[in-house]
Amino acid sequence: LYSLLDSYLKNDVVSIQESIVHHVEFTLARSRYKFDNREAYFAAAHSLRDRLIERWNDTQAWLKYKDPKRVYYLSMEFLMGRTFLNALHNLGVIAPYQEALSGLGYEMENVQQAERDAALGNGGLGRLASCFLDSMATLNLPAWGYGIRYEYGMFRQVVSEGFQKEQPDYWLTFGYPWEIERPHVTYPVKFYGHVSVHEEGSDGRQNFVWNAGEEVTAVAYDNPIPGFKTPTCANLRLWAAKPCQEFDLEAFNTGDYVSSIIDKQKAETITSVLYPDDKTFEGKELRLKQQHFMVSATLQDIVRRYKEQHKDFDAFPEKVAMQLNDTHPTLGIPELMRILMDENRLGWTQSWDITTKVFSFTNHTVLPEALEQWPVSLVEKLLPRHMQIIYDINWRFLQELQQNHGISGDKLGNMSIIVDTEYGKMVRMAYLALVASHTVNGVAAMHSKLIKETIFKDFNAIWPEKFQNKTNGVTQRRWLAQCNPPLAKLITDTLGTEAWVTHLDLLQGLREHAEDEEFQQKWAGVKKEAKVKLANMIKDLSGDEVNMEAIFDVQVKRIHEYKRQFMNILSVVLRYDRIKSMSPEERKDVVPRVVIIGGKAAPGYDLAKRIIKLISAVSETVNKDSEVGDLLKVYFVPDYNVSLAEVIIPGSDLNQQISTAGTEASGTSNMKFAMNGSLIIGTMDGANVEIAEEIGEENMFIFGVDAKEVPELREQREYLQVDPQFQHAVNMIKNGHFGWNDYFNPLIDSVTGGRDWYLLANDFNSYLQAQERVDSEWRDKKVWLKKSILSTAGSGKFSSDRTIHEYAEDIWKVEPQPPSPPE
Ligand code: 26Y
């Protein structure tokens, strides 16, 4: 149990080399005299995995012994990226591994590159879940993540002639060394069929029996999550679907053996692919199956673990907290009710009391098109018992509204979990999550305020105490220490301590050096190193050598109208036009820019795909224009993902966070950029507002209307004067300056003629002025460097350690459980 205090596996260079060579020979079955970079990676990964398993076993044994309250983070997405460097860093063994590998003839840098990203998420929400795991482990919290082991992660984006093409991401091809298959941890998950009712017992209580029409097996895969320099190793348990052994034996006796096998294979399709759409809800049956599959396996697992140590359910709320990452795992609510009532014979009142004490829920968006509403007919067909329970929950909830809150009529209908629409009856998942959760939170102060005033207004009126804010954060281990070692070293040297890696507030200590010229020179030096890496990446993808003196101006995130990449490119078009109209003499004063844009469009999101084509078209025209030369370059970086972010973010000078105020719930890349000394040009939206509070508005380039002005401006869109520069940029595209004019018409239509839902035209002038300020401040290197230093210095609040600490204290009521030796 206490071997972690006295590890069996040694971390000296020779022991590490022995273990690497051992894995080359016996795990990979390659010759120990001849292996390539990829094999070196797999062998080193397996050697590190051994060390993780040791910690994992000790941590889990310790938790079983202590039996504290645990927290489970339920999420349909975990956007993990690579694990190798992260695990090395958190275990504090980068240096010996580097030496071990180089002694064997391998460069750490090349070995690392052989790892493929685990991209089991779309964007912000999935990456947040991954940052949270890192922080939970680092804070020694008794925490597990639960999700799905998709065989195909986020698609690979290939850009061909400017058009996005989606390619499957079969990330498991050569095996994934960071997971541990648990063939004995399996649960049956049921679908379809019908419910029968039996009167039973002396109390005459009804007994509901769900006779399923289909059953699949969920198999656990554990992914160890090491904390930074703590003995704790948390767990991410991902479920894979396998055909069920016992079920439908009947089918095999009908004579059609081959079709029966093929039928069985269908079970596996449940976990085959991540849905790549992160903002428009589509009521696809397979997606609902995925959600139920994940929560059913998870709840069976959690209940089994609890029952191993407790004879009844009385202590369940003192031992279990579950966080729902958006509404995607909300079916966990009726599933827990079903398990308690139908499988453990608890009554409704006790089951409901338990359920409402264990669940809490995070909302990540106010955009109506992203809110999940499942057709009652579909839920009824797939999960008949769950639909009954949802009806019961709703009925009791509506009773309560009438009796305790005097609500009736339309208002009652507005709050109902089940709503009648033109497409039939729907289950509003956010309302179900809200009714059953003890706490709901938004992800930045502004967003948490907005949900109380808009989508959850009526609920806030009756349950104001349910609502909280938990401003997002990111892990400084991955997003500063690991991805930017030169900057990390400068920070450590300057502060005289490495403690910022777990106490990010200490970055404040950089403030006093912000104007120190010698320090500024060092700062400029490390920024240059990071820019060189980014420039090399651009060289690899375009063949171009970019101007290192240029502002590296970056916008990387999913492509969406509300994020306004279109507005960015319109300003680039104007900049291009302006340079073209200048005399050679005037051009000497132009501040050079390298504009970098990256991000994936949901495969069915037509306008987003046209935006990608537009960026590519502008890029092509601008980059080959010899008159413009290196005063302006534009690149679309294909296949933006976690690993590319780790190069792009440190190498940027300026980052764009330009969503229409009130639309971006938080944003998290804004925090990563700030940590890495990149200046923000952005709107007062999401977490930008709090970032401005921390690093000072004067150190950012803030523009645009306030969220509170947006609804009224939207009303007036038709009558507003269109900014002439906006019109000019739009006309250039329309007139075919970049080719493909007809193809861009739908895009142009979306922002003209009184449409422009996201107010691009309205914010454009203010945006251009902010861009002017960027140029003028860049000219004064000292001013820019000072702001860059202050950005990093002010980013301490945005550590996910702070966020997780708040969740643990205010919502989960769980405490750190650092393993310690016996008394
Ligand atoms: C239901 C389905 C269509 C769906 C799938 C994924 C809906 C939403 C999502 C993902 C949403 C998401 O990534 N939201 C982002 O969450 C981040 C973490 O809180 C925020 O920083 C960011 O502003 C928000 O857009």
C-alpha cells in the first residue's frame, strides 16, 4: 500500500534504459539492437506506463482504505492530446528519460513526435475536462473522470484547394500505450424493449421490470492521470462497447448464423465515433445511445464501488459527487433513479433525495441551437423506463411549482421539462439537469450572470441558491511549463522558485520586472525562440520563411459565425487593400503581420466551411503578391489540434478573442495565450472580462459593443448605417478579388441586408481602431514587452487548480487525500 513512498521502479538513467530496452524486446518484440523513433516512443511509453501503474494501484488502494467522498466527472468528451511529455513532467523524470534515450541514440524531441493525439473531444468543453483531470490529480482529490473510448476521435482536417475535407482519425492503429484494458470490469447496458409492471409485496408497491430489446457490454479502459509532483494518480475510465455474450442467444438458433454475427457487431458501433459538431444539436439516435451507454456503465460502476463498502444507500450522498459536463450525460439522472428504485427497491422519495444530493451540472453555452432537446418518441423507444421516470420527475416538479411557488398557466408550461413543439414533444435536457441538480454553474462570471437572466430566468426566480459561477481555468503544467520551457525557465529564475507550477498566483511577482530593460530583453529572447518554432511549422506547411519581425497574429478555435473569423479576414482584406494603395515610401511605415488562422468546421456547417475557403482564397492572393511582400502574410493552419496549439500559442504575439459580446461562454485559449505573454485583441465577452480585470484593460486591445447592448442592436440591424470600410471589404470579395465570388455569396448574405446576427458590421469600426492601436504599440518595443510581461503576470487566476479548488469546496465538498504512511 505504501510502496509509492518507496517506489519499486527506480528512476536513475540506467534503470530507465533497462526498462526501455526490456519493452523493445518483450513488449514490442523487436530487436534490442534495431528500433526506430516510433518504437523508441512505444518502448519509452511502456516504461513510463509501468511507473504510472505503480502509482495508480497505490492511489486507488489508498482511497479504498480511506473511503472518502469521491467526485466523478462525467463527460462525453476528453480532449487529452499527447500524454508522454505530460507524464514525464508530472512524474519529475524528464531529465533522466532524456538522458536515457539519448544514451540509446534517440532524441527526446523526435521520440515525442511519434505520439498521436488522443482527440476524444471537439474543443473547449473537452479540453476543459482534460485540464480538470490534471488539476484534480495534482490537488490530490479523490477524483475519477468517466467517458467514452471512441475508436475514431475528432476528424483529421485536410484542406485541399482551400476546402475542408474530413478524414477519419483512427488513433488506435498502433495501439495506445496509456490505457489499461480491464476485461473483468464490464457491465451490461440495455436498450429498447418495454416495461412491465408487477404488483408485489405486502406494501403493494409496484415493481417495474424493463425487458430490453438489445443489450451490449461496456468494457472499462483505465487511463492513469498523474498529478504534478504528488503521489496521486487519478483515473480516467473510458467505456468501449462490445457484443454481449449471453443476450440474444436465441437469435443464433434461427438458422441464420452469419447475419446473427453481423447483427452482434453492431454493438461496437455505439462507441465508434465522436460526433464532430459542437454547437448545433441534432437528435441522432446513435448519439442518444452513446449518452445512455456512457452514463449507464458509469452509474453501475459507481454504485458497485459504493456497495462494496456500504450495506445501504444512506451514506451515498456523503460518498459520491457527480459533475455533469453540460447536459450530455444528463440521462445519468433517470438512470440513477432507475437503479435505486427498480434494482435496489428504494422508494421514490428516498431515491429522489439521493439523486438531488449527488448531481451538479455545468452549462457551457447560451446559444439556443446548442441546447439538447430529445424527442419524447425517441427516448420512449430507446429507453422506455427512463421516459417514465422523466415524466414522473416532471409531474412532481410541476406540482411543486404550483403548490409551493404559486406558478400556473403559461409560466408553468415554460418551465416544464417536457415541451410541445412543432416537431412533437421534446425533453429539455437542461431543465431536467437543473431540476435534479443541487447546483448549476456557468463557466465565467459574465456567462453565469447571463444564464440567470436568459435561459434559466424562471428557475433562478425560484432557486437562486442553486446558481453559482466557476470561472474556467487551464493547467499551467501543459500550457506553460511543458509547451514553453524557455519561458518557464525564465519565470522560475526570476521568481527564484518553481512553485508557480502549482501556485500560479505567484506569477504576480513578474509585475515588478515589467519595465526592467534587462528582463525585457530576456523576455524578448524567449518569445523569439517560441516564434522560431512557429515559423518552422509555417515553413513546413507552406514552404515560406516568414518575417520574424512581424506581429504573429493568431486566431485558433472552432470555426463558427459567433467567433467571427469572418470579421478577422475582412480586416485582413482591408489591410491588404491599404498596402496595395500605398507608395513604396509609405509602405516603409507598415507594421508587418503574419496572420495565422486555424480551426475545424463541423462537417455539416456550410457557412463555416465557406469561411475556411475564404481564408484560403485571401491567403493565396495576398501571399503571392510581391508588392505586399512580407508586410502581410496569411496562413490557414490545417488540422488545428492540441499538439499544434502547444506550438502555436507560445509563438504568438497577438491573439484574437473577438466573439460577439454575450456569445462565448468563457473561452479558454484566451487564458493560455495570456500565460504565454501573447496580447489579446478582443471583446468584453466570456472570461475576457475577468482577464481584463486581472491584467488591466490597458494591456489589452478591447473593442466592440457590450453584451447588454446586443439585443437592442439586433432589433435595429435593418436600420443601422453600414460602416463604409466594412462595405468596401465585402465588395472586394463580392467583386471577385480573391476569386470564387459566387461561392462566397451565402457568407456575404449572412452579414448584409439587415441580417448580421453576430453584428460584424456594427463592431467593425471599433475593431479596426483596436487593430490600429496594436500596430502603434508594436512600434514601441518597450511598451509591447511590458504588456506581454503583464499578461503573463496577471494570468494567475486562470489556473484550473483555482477552478477545481472552488468546485471541490463550493459544490462537491470533497477533500484532498494525499497518500500518507500509517501512524
Ligand atoms: C449537444 C452537442 C451539439 C454539443 C457538443 C459539444 C454541444 C456543445 C458542445 C461543446 C461545447 C463547447 O465546447 N463549449 C465551450 O466550452 C468551453 C469550456 O467551458 C468554453 O470556454 C467555451 O466558451 C464554450 O463555447
